[in-house]
Amino acid sequence: ETGVTQTPRHLVMGMTNKKSLKCEQHLGHNAMYWYKQSAKKPLELMFVYNFKEQTENNSVPSRFSPECPNSSHLFLHLHTLQPEDSALYLCASKGAVGTEAFFGQGTRLTVV
Amino acid sequence: TQLLEQSPQFLSIQEGENLTVYCNSSSVFSSLQWYRQEPGEGPVLLVTVVTGGEVKKLKRLTFQFGDARKDSSLHITAAQPGDTGLYLCAGANPSGTYKYIFGTGTRLKVLA
């Protein structure tokens, strides 16, 4: 138990569906992250939020839309995804600059 | 762009053997973390190294941070099947932002 919870753990969606991934942390961290992990590829940083403000968008397609209503919650809204978007999506939170990140268990997304 | 290159990419060894995994960059990091990830799960933090030249031990695992804080190594002594997994190094941007990037990963398999 890392203190970071992601739901759902598994998601299968069609290319025309709209779904959302949720991440919650109660570690008192102010930074939250979305990463994408595809098979045999390095972890790719997607978005970074610090105190609810987006500080990084790593050229992510607009079919991925993040939302951070407060420092404890982070969402990733998905719409009109492609099969190549199938991957493990990981959420992480982090405290002060220079400290380590703590990860949720991930959402295994399959786009059909 | 800060890149963290890990080597080797894949490693398959017999139980009882020793191994070393390397994490290299051309950039300086304020700290480096090592994580281990099991299939379908989020990365779990193993250690943080902060000071150049620092050596940390965690049972059979020895972590070293390079003097210039640009590289790190993970040495496992007498590997066991339970050490099997994906090993990731990660670094925090020293400029003070919350950008947190991961290495390319080393997939280790220890055969009984």
C-alpha cells in the first residue's frame, strides 16, 4: 500500500467511448503525475500537476484530457482513443522537489 | 532533454549469480531513485541516493550514486528468483521543477 489509489484497475473501451481514470492520494503531496507504460517501452511522462496547476504536458494528444480539482485527486479523461493507446496508465504523487514519487497500482487500459 | 539510459536492457541469470545494472545520463540530478516493478503493478521505491559518491545497502542490493551525480548503479549479490522484475532508475530535475523522468529500464530474470 503506497498511499496512492487508482481506479479502475482494468478498463476495456471502444474507440468511440468516453471514460475516465481516477487517482487519489492522501500523502499530503502537492505534485501528481500521469505516466503511460506500453509493452517494451520506457515509462513515458504525460502530465505533471503541482498544487492543481499543470506544469508539464509532454506533447500528449488531445484525446487525453487531465483534470486536477485539488491536490489529492487527479483524473485522466479519455475519448476517441486508438488501439495503440492500450497500455498501463500509472499515477504518482510526490512531495518536495528532489524527493521520491509514490505510485498507484495502475490502470490496465485496452482499446478495442 | 534529460535522458536516463539503463544497461543492460535485459538480463537473465542463474540463482546465486551477481549482477550490476547501470543508469547513466549527461545531466546532473539532485537525487536518483531506484524502483522495482512487477508485471501489472506500479513501481515500488527501493532507495533514494542524494549525495555524490553515496553508497546505500539494502540487504543484498547495493546502490551507488556517481560523484558527479550523473549516474548510478545497482549491484545485486547472490540473486534469487524473487529479485525478478523490471528495475527502473528515476531522477528529479535539479532546476527545481517537478519534472520526474524514468530510465529505460532493466528487465531481470533470475532462474532457479
